[in-house]
Amino acid sequence: MPKISEIEGTPNKNALKFILKEPLTWGVTHSYDNAEQAQDDPLAAALFDIDHVTNVFYVDRWITITQDGGADWQDLAREVADPIRAAPAATSQSAATVAAASSAIAGLSPEDQQRLETINTLLDEEIRPYLQNDGGDLHVLGLDGNKLSVHYQGACGTCPSSISGTLRGIQNLLRSIEPELEVVAM
């Protein structure tokens, strides 16, 4: 059972980041925008059973909960703490980690697989740490020619700046290695 180490605000006023003492996963992200998507995940389903919860995102030792703006965070944080504490801690890295890491490159040519690896390395070094610090993340959905499709997760998924300023910043950074690359948020 993960213990909550601390709770942090995020740039998205409707999202809180809970930092845990034990991991929930080993590198596999879980991101849900509604209860229907979360029905096979006991932790996320329990969180969506709580009024006002609109998004659940977790990976490793942290979980971000987004609400609809209709709840007081002090009260809601107490409510969501119970299912978080009741969730089982991850005991080992699973095959799901490997599958999740390779899903975006399935079907790509060897050249495009190498391009995507280079892009992901730059994202890992320059972008993801900042997004994760703010309770979110970025998942690469695919690479088709010069079009990179990404999906924001957690607090970043509903933050207005992620679709405008952050997306432009990511595209500008990636254009330093691929000048014709277009980044599209899905």
C-alpha cells in the first residue's frame, strides 16, 4: 500500500500531484479521462467513483488527480487519499513496461524507428522531466513522415498552456534536430 509522501499543486489549478513513497508502476503510465476508460483499473475506477474527479494519471511514484473545479481541494484530497493508500504497490517491473515502450514504433521502418528513438531521447532529457514535475507527461502516439503525434497526460491534458505554448516549445526544440517536423497534440 503506497503511502503519500507529499501533495503538490500543479500549473493546472484543477489538478493535484500526489507523490508516493512506494511505486504504483514501473515505467508504465496509466491515463484515464473518464470512468468508462478506467473500468479495468481498480485504483482509477475507485477514484472516478468520487464526485468531481475528471482525470486520473499515474506512473511510478506519483499520481495526478484532476477535478472539474466544483470541489474544494482540501476536502477532495482527503477523499482521494483513501483509494491511493489502498492501492497495491508495484513489486517488480513487468512485461507491460516493455510492451508500452515498443508500441509507438511497431510498423515503422528502421530509419523511422531510429528517428523516433532520437526524438524520445530528446523528449526524455528536455521535456518530460518538466511535465512530470507539474503532474503530467507526454506520450508519443506515432510518427508519420514529418508529423509526430503526441498525447498530453495528467495535469497537462487539461491545461490550456499545453496545447499552445508548450506544444510550440516542444516543436521548436524538436526542430533543432528535424527542421521539418510538425508536432500535433491528439
